[in-house]
Amino acid sequence: MKKKFEVLKGETIDQCLDRMKEEGFMPIKRMEKPIFEEVIQNGKKETVPVGRQIIFEGKSL
């Protein structure tokens, strides 16, 4: 069985991995997605990166 775990706001990667372990899962894949925001600079609409979302895929032990 597989399940996805997202690193939550205010949570470290190690805390997320510990949470996975407590639920009986082992990480098998790490995915990162950039988070963008549209801002207007000098009258132009630009897309700028403001963060990232980290997701681990876990497999049950």
C-alpha cells in the first residue's frame, strides 16, 4: 500500500519522516513542486517563485 505525505507548514523534513515511520510507512520517493505567485512590477504581471511543496511517497512496511 502507498500513501503520500506532505511536509506541513512549520514542520521539518525529519518530522515528516518521523510521522511516516509512526504510521508504518517507509519513504520511497520525494517530489518537489514550486509555488508561484503573480505580482505586478513596473506595470507588468510577472510570476515569481515564493516557496516549494515537498511530498514524500511512502510504502507500508
